[in-house]
Amino acid sequence: MYEGVRVSAIVTLFNAESRLGDLFSTLTDLSEVVSEFIIVNDASIDLTEILLKEQAQIYSGNSIMKIVNLPKNLGVSGARNYGIALSNGNVIVLLDDDDTSLPERIDEHVRGLLPFLGSPAIHFVSSTKFYSNGYELFCPAPSGLERATDREIARFLLLGEGQSRDGKFFAFPGSAMAFTRETASIVGGFDTRFRRSEDADFVLRAVKCHAPVLGTHLSLIRRGSDIGSSQSSNSSIKYERMLLEIHGPHYISARERRFVNLWLKMRNYWFERKYSHLLPLTIFALISFPIRLFKKFSTSVIWRLRHECLARRK
């Protein structure tokens, strides 16, 4: 690794008993390039704690390993904050229990962040999501945003501006993220109100503090994923509304916010297949909002709906 660079990898777990074998295989492969692993078991209710202890005893990697079993479930944001507080590295990498990261991932993060050590900066790698029904999705990391302003990145996240040429959003998943220690300090860690979309909120608060957002096109992570009910407590739609409420007033107009809220409502009906509710909302949107907003959303909306349909397909 690079001289003076210490990498702390934060691993968050919840009910991961069936995934621990694969996880520790990944950690062993990463141990040559990671200084320490901080494993945070977020109050799992299965056999994760017992099996975690067994796996740690036979772990053969070179990195320091710290294991914490939380007495109360904090959610991904709280668990990551706990791990960050225990870490000693100047580069922090986030790992999820159902992801497989290649060793080259760490090298890409370090190379990208090396010029920014001692100051706030975020780096992403691209990844591929795998769903239980066999559907796969390539998630490109943000690129070309090094000189983008906080307003440009905020509008990208809230409105879909700046999407790639094929209409797909760049991906900002926390499990594909690394950042300098100063980034966590300046933004105060992850907002524990968010159990989804916490990564977008973290980025929005970081760019407000002038942290550059960096990325590589290399797909270096296989990410396990599933889409659940939009009515669940962890629904992404709920947290996208929170993003809009918290950050929207600073970056987009009131009319744009109303349109995004309407789109989220339409997306919820689409997701739940409540097409009879969707039609009148669509007609209302066509009458009430200027065509430029529909042009702005058209490609990204169609792609997002297609993705969610394919991910739910039996």
C-alpha cells in the first residue's frame, strides 16, 4: 500500500448468519491492503453473534480485527457511525455483509483519495447488483464531478440532472464508498434518521462543505440486493422524501419540489401496481407542470421504473 495511508474498513451486519462464510472469505482477501476491520453487529436476532465469534477465531488474515455487538439496533447509519468512531485509519472504506469486494477496490480508493488526505473527499467505485431472481444491474460510480459545485451535485441527486448518456443515474451507494477521516468529521457522520438513502444524504452534506466527489468506472463490487414493499418502514421512497424535505429548499424551487413529491407518489402507485390511482395523478401532472420538467425526468423515470419492475420479477 501507499506510505502513510491506513485503511479502516467498516463492516455492518444484521441477521447475517448465512452470509458470514462468504464475508470472511472476502475479508481475508482484502487483509493485505486493509489495516483494520471494524465489524459492527447491529443487534442481530439470529445466530450472527455466535457465528461471528467462531469465524473470527479461524480468521487468518493480516489485518487487525475489532468486533462489536450492539445491544440495540441502530440501523445502517448508526452502525457505521459506531464503527467510524472506533477506527484509526485516515481512509475509511464501507463494506456490507452481503457484498463481495475485490482487493483492487481498496487500491482504487486509495489512489483516488491520496491527493486529498487531510481534507474532505469522497471516492466511489462502480459495482454490480445481483437480485435473488437473477436480475443484474451495473451501477456506475459518479465520474467527472471533481469540479462540480454542491448545487450541481444536489440537483443531480434530487432531480436526476447530469445523468449518464444512456439515461441511467450514477450510483452513490454507501457500500461502494470510501472517504477521508476529515470527511466524517466535517459532516458529523451519517444521519441516523436515514435507514435508506443515508449515502445520498452523506454526500449532500459533504459537498456543502466543498468535499470533491471522485469515482472510477471499474466494477469492483458484487452487491446483493432486493426490493421490498414500498410500504415497509425501510422503503426508499420514504427516505427520498426526507432528502427532498431536508435538502430540497436549498437547491431546487418550490415548484420542482412539488413535482418531485408528485413523482414519488406516482412511483409508489406504480410500485404497488395501483394503476387506477396512477392514471389521474399522471393527468394532473401533465396539466399542472411545464413540459421541461417532464423532459428532465423522462429518461431517468422510465429507467428507474424498468429497473424496479425487473428487480421484482418472479
